[in-house]
Amino acid sequence: MENLPLPALAPLILAVAAWGLMRRPGRRPGALPLVAEIAGLASLTLGLAGLGQLVLRGPLELAPFGIALMRLDAISGALSVLVGFTGWIVLRFARRAMDGEAREGRFHALTLAAIASVMVVIQAANLPLVLAGFVALALVLRQLLLFYPERPEAQRAAAKFIRVWAAGDVALAMAIGLLGLGTGTVEIAGLNRVAELEGAAVPGLWLLALAAVLKTASFPLHGWLTEVMEAPTPVSALLHAGIIAAGGFMLISLAGLVQQSPGVMAALVILGGFTALFGALVMLTQSAVKTALAWSTVAQMGFMLLQCGLGLWALALLHILAHALYKAHAFLASGGAVQTVAAQRKPGPVAVPGLRAVAQSFGLALGLYLVVATGFAVLAGEKSPQALALGAMLIFGVSYLIAQGMADAAPGALTRRTLAASFAAALAYFGFQVLAEMLWGPVLPPAPQVGALEGALIVLAVLSFGLVAFAQALFPLWAHHPSTAGLRVHLANGLYLNALLDRLIGGFRSPMKS
Amino acid sequence: MFLKHDLTAEPDAQSLLRAAEAAVRALPPAFPLDATVAVNPFLGQVQESLAQASARLARVAGVRVTQARADLVAQVQAGRIGDEDLAAALAASALPGKPESLGDLRARMHASSPEPRALPTLAHLVERVTGCDWPALIARSLGLWAAGHFDRGQALWTPRPGRGAYAAWVEWATHDLTPEIAGLRGFCAQVAEAPDTAERAILRASARLGIGAEAAETCFHRLLVDLGGWAMHGRWQLWQAELAGETLPVMTELLAIRLIWEEALLAHCPEVAGDWRAVVAEHGAGLDPSSDQVLDVILQGAAERAHQRRLASVLSGPLPSVGRPALQAAFCIDVRSEVLRRALETRDPGIETLGFAGFFGLPLAHRPGGTDALQAHLPALLSPALVSTSHGPDEASDRIAARASRAWGRFRQAAVSSFAFVEAAGPAYGVKLLRDGLGLGGAPLPAGPHPRFETALSAAQKARTAAAVLRAMSLTEGHARVVLLVGHGAGMTNNPQESAYHCGACCGQTGEVSARLLAGLLNDPETRAGLPALGLALPEDTLFVAGLHDTVTDRVQLYRDRPAPDHEADLQRAEAWLAKAGGIARAERARRLPGPGPDRRARDWAEQRPEWGLAGCSAFIAAPRSVTRGRDLQGRAFLHSYDWRKDKDFATLELILTAPVVVASWISLQYHGSSVAPQLFGGGNKLIHNVVGGIGVIEGNGGTLRPGLPVQALHDGAAPQHEALRLSVFVEAPRDAMTQVIRRHPGLGHLVGKGWLHLFALEEGRVVARHLGERADPENSWEMT
């Protein structure tokens, strides 16, 4: 048992706690919500202990009878800590928030079961176990989405979720079969070692990617994610922080295999990039805080898929971690939105940057990029073209921050502050990226050589992100022009993809009346 | 000149538009959550009795306005409601169809009361035929539009500002494909051809839907109820406009929008025309309460009488007063003050407390730090007359800091830049998660900067304002060395409804600014110099000190805005008393609120029940404190200090009856409405609240705005924490004087005369008479008890 990765015990502890709470599913089940929180804290502790094991002993595998079950490496170790941490915070939040609910104990049991399932998915050493984790997660999440089963909207959201998620599971099951047939293994380590992708493994890989994009709420089947606010706030936090990234995490774990197929990589770039821009534009139009956050998640997961497609695996993992922390906090703290909006109104109208100011800010941002990137190149070595392109996309975002301080009406003190904030932001993300490369770069494949296809996609991505960023910076100049009113309506409706899905699955029908 | 034939000028059209106006007025305003105050949800029905309102709201909203029959009967069976209460309530009822005798009442009350069902809209009728959930679809589609239209800064990309609801919606709906995808073919084109004004749209739809003048009012009311909180938010916009002497067409526009939907659905599914005609006919029928509604109203009255009986037994005459008090402390009339006042008075027999509305009589519009915008700090019924500010020497740099943090916020929200934000700042949120998860954020309710008047006040104005306030508080003689003016606020974290827990008399803000400004004014030597000429003599050594009562923790913070070395010992003693009293109050209030202590609740971002707010409020007593001193009123009574002997020409009585009593009845009716009709007047479930537009909450994904009190503010999960009772108001004043005031003020007359509150006269601290309410006649308004 000395090879036992300690985080592998976390699902067991969580499952035992879940079982205990299931026995008292009702209101105020004594000290059991505290027990749930302690189980969460215990799994965080095990995750941290796993990091210790990793440092002291290197990667470990739990393989009874020669079957690789659970693994501990730099990737799963980091994710175990993340899920343990957000899981604990969510359980702690739920302990207070759910107090007095009629099905309080059941809620905690389901939350524990969901965290346990995610823990299995991220630590599983073979794909059938990943699938088992996903299936368990689907069943548990569906129950959580139906926590208020009398709400027809909840029924509709759950119906959409289970269909998309189950389609992902079917795709994954078929992928496992085909990959096993084509490569002779379904173990993650084995699959990453496959030298040549051929035969049944090719469609297998495509199906694997399909499963991943379905589970990360990628366009066009993203709709379920934007409706799950029907469940209590802690569920949203857990879902957006951890669960939604599990598909992407599966891709990163199999980076060595996925990168074998330039076609799959290109598809990830195109779909991920489009989803990122689409989700971000829809988010702009959403006036309900949780709904806007959900669209933001769609966008961020798209961006993560884009990073995967570019072969920037370590950065994709960083994105998963950073986004999970941000989004968990944003959901749990969403009750403060009334005060946030009031605070934003307080200083009066926003100074609107003109065309010249925006152009200047793009110039400044690119200058900033040059300085910071050169600095980091000297310190941390050359960057791949993909990494440089991604840096450019991100710097376009920073230019928006600069532009806000460059408006003619903005006082000098404000300009200095936004410039300082922009510089800090640029330093922070390049710093985190260097850190990510240091931590996970060694266990992940380097970005692929840039051929014609890759080059074209990189140019396309940089151009489209740059264009949207430019339009965004000029936003106040056109957003209220009558000619864009129709565009706003279509975007606010998420281009009707949810309505079409509703139409398809009968989501507009009257709920079953008892 | 062309003579234009104006459709809207025809007599039929006039009566339809009048009905629309009446339907608009039938809805209560819902204040936005950044500064919300309680509003009587039955504001549009106060000219009717509870029984009539119960018939009306059953028809248009399918809600009841009394406690559930089963709950009332359970109280009879438990003996809480006695035979004498039932008999008295029965005798007081003048409704046709009431039980003939007590025996009859007791026999009939055991039958269950049928759940009220609202008359269906066309959307409901079409749903029954086609199986498509049109009511939900309309709620979702209109909700998405309304969220953007009424947004005050949540989304970065809002619709073009400065346009009316109707024009904005027409533009939206001509582009929105959702209804067509759901099966309503040609809807966009129909909207594109909609009449150019809301009035014409209402008239055209009424004609096509066969809605005549007699059916129109409840028919329109029904449709506005369907828009839920959005319509109530529109009603608030109208309310604000009217306070400023203007008007706004938003409500008729919302009605027009909903009518265009009905029109389109009838065209979509003409086979419901017959059913629809029957519904219109029902709308045209009279609004007579059913015998079950009459019975429920009588039982409700009996429950209130039982409560009044218990209260009357507590009020058994005044206590003698002592000489110059050791400390005087004026608190807000808020029911939460009652507990702390009682506790404070047990510390020393020389402590005297007073009750007064927490804006302390200053009609303020206040400019807080960091903004040029004004906040109202006075009851919602009044208009501000004084301007104050908290701007300090650092205002300019604070403003820059606020704008920089706003720019950072937009960086977080905007397209493309949000990706950079996550990669740069996401990891820092791990620290924030830990901080907020462990409740290590800053203390809620930090003391603000020193406020000051912006309105230049002359010495004479200062003295006049001060004298008016002191008279209104009945604080004209016997001043202690230290007089505390204690406002209140509620410190909590991450709660969208936070302002609902603050001071209602300060328009959903805390009472800090009002208390500090009044203390400063009363300590001002110019003020003091002018008071004797106005017949008010304050002792030289009397110091006014402002404070803030945190109603979550029951801690009182004193603002020592003026150095007062001579009073240091008095102030330290006062602080020690307040600290002790806070402990007693915490212990008493904790019995109702199991779980962690109030200090943790205030900081916990997961807390759904930081305190009970005004839940339980049921009585209002205007009398000298000696009448209620030492009586345990369980934190359920508004206490207003009033001594009619000092009230020349009863001007203060008039003020009390028309302002604080009305506000208290609104609060009590808000709790009433949210308790008995949660689907219409309740705020829903906090666990699935989704803050929208910075103005309110929706539940889950979308749909209608949910104003009112959420379930968690009324219910601890196992048992309700508010007993829905109309307010019982006890005033120690001559009955004739009260009758005169009621006659002069129709609004108050309706509240009393239609039974929306119960009014009692006290004499020497004992209940002597009850206002007859609906049975009052010009000769006789009171019955002796």
C-alpha cells in the first residue's frame, strides 16, 4: 500500500459522508452538515498530502492486480487540490445557506457525491473509470438540478442537461471501445504513449474530443449550462468551478494522444475560439448576474479548448485552475451584485474613449507586450509561436483596460492608475504562465510544430480576437446605434440555440401537472 | 391644419383608458433593492374592505388575503382564539352571507376553504388547447427584455437608453425570434404593425379581444399581475415621477405590450374564442366576496381580536416617572428597538428611552462620498427639503479610486479582456474564497465620514427645525445631560435584500446620517441660542450624541463627532449600559433565531437569515413611554413617544397618524402580503435568487421580478415567524382629536375606515375604546371597551 496516492482516498471519505447524510435527508440533520464540511476539508488535506507525496516520491499509481485505477501526477495532483478546496468552500457555504431547507440532508449528500465523482474523474488512471465517474456525476447533478422539482424551469434545465451530458457519455463509451480496439489499451498513461494513431483509434479520438466539448458546454450545445441557476447557489458554484472543466481536464490528461491528430487540434481551435467569442458577446447583454456568469463560463471554457487546440496544455490547465477559483467566488458572492451595481453608478458617467484613444491604447498594449514578453523570454527562454499568439490575444484584452484610462475625459490620475493596473495584469499573467510551464510543462507535450494549417488557424484566431477586442474598446460608440439593436436582441437570446433545442426536445410544452 | 380623427377621444375609448388607469393604480410600487422600503401591497385596494380586496385579488391573481383557513381553525382549536373573539368578529362584520350565529360560524369553519383561482388569460387558454406553455414563454421572453430595459448597470450592453417601454419593446419584439421558434408564426410582423402609441395598442387589442369597459378593469389588472414584479417596478417609476410632480406612461405601455401578446395568441388559436368570451363575461361580473371569503375575513378578524386582547392585558396603566433622567436615548420606532430599549431601561431606573421615526424629522436628500447623486433619507411618502453631504477633503482622490476600480470591473466583464482577467487575477480569488469562506472580510456597517448640511441654514432656520423636531418627539422638557439619538441599520454580507433590513424611515438607508446631522444641529450654539425664543429651553449641559443600533448584533456605536470632555464620564457610562443592554437583547432575540450568534451571522456570506427584521410586527403604540415601560412587547410593537398634553392644536398627533402610523401599517401589510400571498407579493426563495439589473431578483433562470419578502425572511424552515395580522394601533389621545384628523386625511381614513388597521384609544395607559372602522358613522366612530 505504500504506492497508494493519498488523494485517491478522498472519494471514499466523501462517499461515506454522503451515505451518512442520505440516511437523514430532511431538515436540520443535527451535526451532519458539519460532518459534510469536515469531509470536504479532509479531501482538501488529502489533496495537499498528495502534493507532498509528489514532491517526495514522484508520480504514483494505484494498480491492484495490475489494473491502473488511480494516478497521482502533477496534473491530477493540482486538480485534486483545486476540487478539494472549492469543494470544501462550497460545502461550508451550503452548511449555512441550506439551513432549514426541507431536504437539507439530501442536498449535502448529493453535493458530497458530486465532489466524490469529480475526484474519481480527475484521478482515474483509465478511461472506463473516467466514464464511470462521469455517469455518476450526471445522475447526481440531475438530482441537484431538480432540487426544487416542482419548478417547471428546473425540469426543463435538467432535461437539457441530462441529454447533452448523456450524449457526451455515449460518445466517450464509444471512444473507449474504439481506442481500446485501435491501440490495445484504455489506460491514460498507455494511450499517451501511443506512437502512431491509426485504424479505429482515429474515430475514437474524434469521439473523445466530442465528449469533451459536450461536457464543457461548447457551442452549439452550451444551452444547458446557462439554465442551471434553477439549483441553489452552491450547486452553481460547484458546477462552474470544477465540474464544467472535467471534460477539458480529460483532454489535457490525454494530451499526448490528442496531439497526434492535427485535425482534432484544429477543430478544438475553431470550436473553442468561436465559443469563446460567442459566449463573451452574449455575456455583454445579460442583465441577470448569475446568467451573465454562466455565459462567461461558456466563453472561458471555449478559450480553454482553444488553448488545448493550440497545444498550450499547461496554459489550459492554468486557465482551468484560475477560472475555477474566480467563478466559484463570483457565484457564491453574487448576492452582492446589488451593491456592486450601485457602486459602479456612484462616480457618474464612464469616460468614453474615442477612436484615437483606442488606437493609442492598442499601441501601448503591444509595446507593453513587447517589453514584458522580452523580459520573460530572457528569464524563462523562448516561447512557441502559439504561446506568442495567445499572449497577443490576451494583450488585446489589456488594451481595453488601458483604453478606459485614455479617454479624453479621463483625468490624468485615472490614466496613471489604469496603466499601472494594466502593467500589473500583464506581469501577473505572464508570471503565472511561466509558473504553469515550470510545473506542468515537463509532463505535457510541447506545442506542435507550426505547419500551414496551424499557422492559418493562429492568424485567424489572433485576427478575430483582435477585431472583437477593438470593437469592444469602441463599444460605447456603436452599442446604442439603432443599426445594432437587432444584433443585441439576437445575442441576448444566445442566437436562439436554446430555443431551438427547447423546440426539439419539447421544452416549450406545458409541464406535467400532477 | 388637418383635422385628425383621434380614436382615443371617443367615449368608449375614454372609459377603456380609465379602466387601464385604474388597473395601473391597483398595483403597488416595488422599490429597487439598493434602497428598498416596505410598501403596502394592497395599496391599490385600500378604498375597499379586506373582503372586497379578497374577491378582487382572487379573480386577478388567485391569491388569498387572509391567513389560511386551516391555520386559523387550528388557533381556535388551540384556544388562542376564544369564543369571545369569534363572537366579536362576527358581530363586527356587516358582510352579506356571514354566518348567522356563533354556532353557525363554528360549524362552517371546519369545511376547507377552496383555493382561489385566477381567471385565465388568453395565454392560459391557448396553453390548454395547444399544450404549449405560453404563460411561461411570455414570462421568459418579456423577462429577458425587461431585465435589459430596466437594467441600471449590470450588463455592459444595455438597450438604447432614453426610450419608453413600448417603443423599446416593439423594437425588441420585431427582432426576437423566440416566440416564432416556439410556434407563434408571424409574431415579429404583427409587432412591427402594432399601433404607434401604447394607448392605441390598448384600444385596438381591447376591440379585437372583445374587452368592453365593464370587463376592462380586472381584465387589465389580471394582465399586469401576470407581469409580476416588472409591473410593480414600473409602478415605482411612476410613483417617483409623481413625487416629483411629473408623470410617466410606463405602466400603460407595459399593459399594451401584454395585450399585444394576447391579441397574437387569439389570432394564433381562434378556437379559444368561445372560452375567452366566457372569461371576459366573468371579468364583467360584480366583485362580491364569496361566503368562504367572508368567513375567512371573520376568522382573520377573530385572530386579530385575540391578539388585541392579550396586548390590552399588558397595558395596565403608566408607571410613575422619576426626576431628571440619568440618560435619555431616542430610538427609531422600529419594532427591533423595543427589545433593546426594554433591556437598556433595566440597567438603571434613571434611563429613559423614547421612540421616533428614525429619520428624526430631517427630510434629507444626502450626497454620500464618491458621488454627485442624491439619496433619499426619509420616508417614501415625503419629499426631501434639505440637502446634506458626506464629501470630505479626499473626495477627488476617492472618486479616482472608484473610477479605476470600475475600469477594472469592466475589464473583468468585457469580451476578450475577460480572458486576460481570468489568467491574471483568477489565482488571487483563491485567497478571496478563503477570506470570505471563513468570514474574515471587513466588518459590516463601518462608520462613515462626518456628514454636514449642504443647504445653508440661517440661525433662525436651525432653531425652527430643531424646535419642530423636539416637539414632534415630545422632548420639550426634562432633558438629561446626555441625549442619545440612535438610528439603526443592519450589518450583513452578500445579501441582495440588505436595504430591506435598514431603516424604513430613512428610505432603506441606515439611520447614521440623519442621527449625526440632528445631533450636530441640536448641539450647534446658534440653534441653542434661538430655541428659548421659540418657547423651548434646553439645559446648558445637555449634549446630543448620535449612535447607530446594528439590529443584527444589537450593538450600538456612538459617534463622538464633537469633543465633550465634560461629558466623558456620562458617555462612558452610557456605552457601558448599551453594551450590557445589547447582551440582554441578543440573548432574547437569539431564542427566535437558532444557530450561530449574530456576530457570525453578520459576516457570513452564506447567511440567509441574518435576523428576523420586522417579522412579527403587529402593534403600534403612541403614548408616553411610562405606559409601556417594563412591559414585554416581544419586539413586536412600534413605539412612538407622544404626550398629547404637550401637543397644542394636535399638530403632532396629526403628524403621527398620517406618517409613522401609515408607514408602520405599510410594513405590517407588506409582511402580511408576503405571508398570505407569497406567489404574488413574496420575494421567493433566496437560494435561487439571481440579482437582475441592480434593481431586484428573479428566481432561477429568468421570468418575473420578485419583489417583497423572501421565504427566508418569514420562515425558519420549520415554522413561520410572522403571524399575518393587521396592525393594531393604540394612541393615547382624545378620541375627538383623532376623529378630526382621520376626517381630514382620506388616505388615513381608508386605512382606518376600511379596516386595514385597527385603531384604539388609550386613557391613562389603558385601552378604553376601539374605532368602529367600517361600522363608523358621522355621529359615532368609537365603541367603548
